[in-house]
Amino acid sequence: MEGTVLCDANLEGAVLCDANLEGAILCDANLEEVNFEGSNLQDANLIGSNLQKAKLAGANLDSALLSTANLQEANFQEANLCGANLSGSENVESQQIEQAIGDRTTILPENLKIPQHWR
């Protein structure tokens, strides 16, 4: 599924564990409760998508675009957010970010601070 284009798609509840979605364009898609555990979403465009309750544990989101996405209750445990852009994302809380792996290249919403363990 590398490079696939699924803008505005409704994939609610889909199981995409360990999928290769590198460079995929999923902007404005309904990805509520999608299971992306262990998936490669490097360079994926998820701008404006609904990722509410999505399972992103262990996913590679290196350089992914998550601007204006709804991240309410999304699970980022051990997800790679290095270089990801989460600016303007909605409903994301510090405890979600604390569970992820990131670095100084990760862009967080203005209301969140870079976790201590990322430094």
C-alpha cells in the first residue's frame, strides 16, 4: 500500500497492522479506531484525518504530517514521531506524547512541551 491515495476515505475500525503505508496520502480520512500497530507511515500525509482511538503503538510516523488531525485517545506507545508534524492537531494530550519516541525535529501543538526523555 506504499504511496496509496485514500483522501476522504472511511476506514473506521480497519486492521492495518504491520502495513507499509510509506508516503500514503490519507488526508481528511476517517481513521477512527484503525489498528496501525507496527505499520510504516513514514512520510504519510494524515492532515485533517480523524485518528480518534487509533492504535499507533510501535508505528513508524517518521516525518508524517498530522497537522489538524483529531488525535483524541490515539495510542502512540513506542511510536516513532521523529520529524513528524503535529502542529494544530486536536485533542492530543501530553500523556499520549510521553509514550512516543520523538526528538527535536518533532513539531508538537503549541500547548504541548517536548518530553524530557526526547532530549
